[in-house]
Amino acid sequence: SIGLAINIPKSKLRTSFKFGRNKLDASTVQREVTGSSSAKWFGVMTIYYKPDWLAKYTPGTFYLRTFINNYNYLDRSWDFRETSLNAGIINEY
């Protein structure tokens, strides 16, 4: 996997990106137990924003995160994709 973080202090923005791949090559013995060889591509992107007006109420930060998992199996019986989008406030005490 590889990751990158970018901070823009003047804009009060922080971002992070992470992308990668996991791979499992099942041998003949493992295949009887685990089923099939598989590969997973994944990516995560997160954006943090801390506006000045929010500091009056809480020491928190807004965030937006998107997450993607793409699973592929050798026999194609279990291929699927998982996608999520999260948003919220992180409180720091």
C-alpha cells in the first residue's frame, strides 16, 4: 500500500490518501480449506476541516471519508465491491 497526507494550514484542511492491494495465492492444500486465490484492491480518502467558528463551541474537526474495497476471487463466485462514505465531527478533549 502507499499513502500520502497533505496539510494546508491557511485553509485549515488536512487530507490523507491510502491505496493498496492484498493478494492471497492459495496452494492446492489451502484451496480445500480457504476456497480460492483472492486479490483485494482498496482505497481510503479522508478530508478534515476545522473552521474558526467551530472552535467557539468545541475543539472538534469535521471530516469526510470514503472507503472502497474491491474483492476478486479466482473462481469468480465471491467477487464483490464494498463502498462507504462517512461524515461527522471528531471531538478532541
